[in-house]
Amino acid sequence: MDYIDEAQCRYILDTCPTAVRIVASSNHRVLFANRRYIESLGSACDQVIGMDPKQFYVNPQDYEDIFLQLEQGLPVLDRLIEVNISSNRAIQVLASYFRLQYENEPAILGWFYDVTALKDAEDKIHQITFYDALTQLPNRRLLMDRLSQVLVACSRSGSYGAVLFVDLDHFKIFNDTKGHAVGDLLLVEVARRLQLCVRKGDTVSRLGGDEFLIVLEMLGADAEQAAAKAEMVAEKIRFALAEPYVFDERLCYITSSIGIVLFIGQQDNSEDLLSYAHTAMHQAKTGGRNAIRFYDSAMQLAIEVRAGLVDELHLALEKQQFRLHYQVQVDTLRRPLGAEVLVRWAHPEHGLVSPAQFIPLAEETGLIIPLGLWVLRTACTQLARWQHDDLTRELTLAVNVSAKQFHEADFVSQIERVLHETGAKSSHLKLELTESAMLEKIEDTVIKMRQIESLGVKFSMDDFGTGYSSLQYLKRLPLSQIKIDQSFVRDIASDPNDASIVRTIIAMAKMLGLEVIAEGVENDEQRKYLELFGCSAFQGYLFSKPVPLDEFMLSLDK
């Protein structure tokens, strides 16, 4: 609805607890502002009425854009903007605007939800999640995301890229002799020098300790020329890091060993490239340090092995070699709430194949779509069977859905058809999507999720905290649950950063009315911290590893 009448307007003004104001569309002056809005400005009511509303916007262009959009007959809903509430303070708000008639004059109704605290929490999570606390460089999480994007870009352009693994020589000796404080100063200076050696679009990151990783983009379509450019950057880095450092008016020296791997397209995934670059760096160490080495033949071997695995994946689908394992999800009293279903490949020769080996391949080749449909159908068939058993009738099943599967044009009809054919209770089915999957094509995603929600199916955001969820997107997505990624849970008892992230995520989820479940809970100390922070649902090896159905059913009887 983009136009409301005066009766609806009066109702909103009388009942809405948030800051509300009305702006005349003819000569841009405030006709009305409710008490809460007046108080937030710190001005008297008669001082606000008649003022130009544009002056309340930190960016006046926001007001111009909103006004133009309304003039075109389009509503403005949940737009994130900054507004001034005093001469020296601004707040972030989610604002919605509608056209109306107010006292027989064309006007605009706007109301605002203050989300400053939530945005601050979001920014804090982003900073401690994606940046190294010492050097302020991107950390491993952000690096992997950027590397994935570079792989896609190079695939489209046909241009080579490179990963450089930089490791300081004898850093432990330096740290032990000079002291950790000087060691930290050295790492900060190394980070600064590395950034000066690369282009603006390249990524410099710190993996931890004295290990740094650099991603070079767009080195050209010719392999030899790309290798020459990468080596030139590596030489520049080697010389820059070998220059003397001055700490407490004393000169210090350190050298570096650098491994390089070239890539083009998406033949290799991000983890493999890091491994190849690491291997090349070790070759540089073995060769005497203060050296540069390229990774070569082993990469080709890995590509050939991967190609053979793709062929076997096709056969596995035909021969129905896949199985579901169930990992229980429990409450604070360890009572089963349900389970997450996880696919396993029962290879006739190699036994159970790890999902880490075949899921990325299934994603790359598109086989994830038929595989995902099989998982969904099998899980719903099991749900339907459980509905007739007092022991299992209330259990839910969480099914992982890949981005490719979710964005299939007929995905909604697939869900509808599977529910109808299996007879599964839709309210007991939970679809888990990652942050990146949900934020891809956000408008289409919201529409599709609401269509599936209307069937009674719930949504959980998987791996929360590892992507780029924005508050304005979270508010729009029809989520019922957020799943805290196990990378934060792992060191929650020993790493203050991870503890802070988890505490903030739980608080944010509660403010948004969402349930929270933590995955990867492996010991009671982690569980106690999570429960202390307000988490009431858990999943992990502390309670059970993923097990076959028969074993899962036996565990329910205990």
C-alpha cells in the first residue's frame, strides 16, 4: 500500500510508538511531528513545525531520492538512512514513507525505527569476525570470501590470478629474543609494507602468527606473463620486508619465504589454492629461505583426481549410493528437539566419503540440484513416518539447501510437491540456507522464502556470522532461527573475540525475535558458556555425532 487516507493516518499517529512526522509534498515543510520525535530532536514542537525536513537528513540526497520515488507512485519501505537528532549526533533508522492527505493537503507520512544499537552491534561483529585484531588486515574468513569472488571474476574474464603465501624466516627466534611486544610491532610494520607492494584491488591478509596471504587479480590471459607479474610482486615484497626495521632506536632485520600458485577460473577451490601456495612456501624454506618458489605439477595431478571423482559422482547418483545421517539437536535439558540431516556417500570401494570431498564438486558441476532433491525427499519421507510415533511426532528435521538448488526456478513447486507426495508435516521441516545464499538476488530470495513459509516450512540461517548479513536484510527475511557457526563456538571459552561475537549474535537474534542454535558444541565448557549467553538449543559431538537412522532411533529410547 503506497497511499493511505486521513483516518488511517490519525490511527497511526495515535498508536505508533516510534518517531512519526508528516511532511507536505507541495512546499516541503513539516506539518506534524509526534512527541517522541520532538523529544529526540531536543527542540520545542513549535520550532519543528514548518521547518524544511531535508535538514534533518545527514545526507539530504536521501530525502530527494525518497521524495522522487513517492512522486513516481512507488512506496518506500524499510530504507536504512541516517537522521540528525541534535547538532552533534546522528542515528541510523529504518524508515518507511507513504503518501496521504493531511488536513486536505497532499503530504508524506514517514515513521522511523531507531536501529543504531543494532547497527553498532552488526559493525562490531563484522570487524572482529573479518579483520585481524593486531594488523587490521582481512583475516582468513574474509580472505576466503574474497578469493572465491576473484575465482569467479577470473573465470569470467579468462585472466589469471595468483595466491602468494608469505612467511617470515626465523620469526620465532626474533620473537623470543626481542620480546613479543617488539614482535607485534614487526608484524604491524610487515602488514604495512605488504600493502604498499600490491595494487588497490589486491587483497593482503594475515592468517595468523607470521603467515600472510596475498591474492593478486587480473594478471592477464597469458600464463607466462601472469607468472612473470606474480614473481615481480613477490620480489618486490621480498626486498621490502628485508629492509631494516627500527624499534627503540635499534635496527632489526628479517627475511621472508614466499610460495606462489597461479590460477585461472574455478578449477581449484579456495582451500586447495591455499594448500598449494603453502607447499610452495615450504619449498622456498627448504631451498634456503629468503626465496620464492612456484607450485606446479602437483596442482595438475589434483585436477585430474578431481575430474575422476566427478565421474564417480554421476555414477553414485545413478546407483543410489548416498545415505542420510542424523545429528541430534537438543535443548538445555538435553531433550531432543529434532535433527539435522547430513548426506554421506557410501562408496563401494572407499567406504564413507567425506562431504568435504564431494559437496564442493557437486556444487561446481550442478549435481547438487538432483542430490539436494533426493535429500529433501528422503528427509520428508522420514518425517511422515515419525508423525505416527509418540516418540518422534514432535521432532523437526533440518535440511541444508544449496544456493544453486534454492535459486532453481521451480524450487517452490519442488517443496510443495515433495510435501504433498510424502505427507510430511510442513511445520516440522526446517530449511537451512547460508547467509550468502540468502543475500544472493535478495528481492527474489525474499519472495521465494515467503512463498515457502506460507506452506508452513521454517527457515534457519546457517553459518551465521561468517558472511555479510545486513540488518535491513535480516529484518526482511522470514527467518525463524539463526545458527551460530562452529568456528565461533570452538574457542568460545578461550578467545574473548569469539565469546564477544557469540554474545552479540544471541542478543541481536533476541531483539529480532529469532531462535538461536549453536553448532559444533564438543564439550561441556562450550555448552555452559553458550547457555550463560542465552543460547537454549545445541548441536554437536557433545550430544552425538551424525549417525545412521537406526542408531539415531536407538538413542531416542535412552
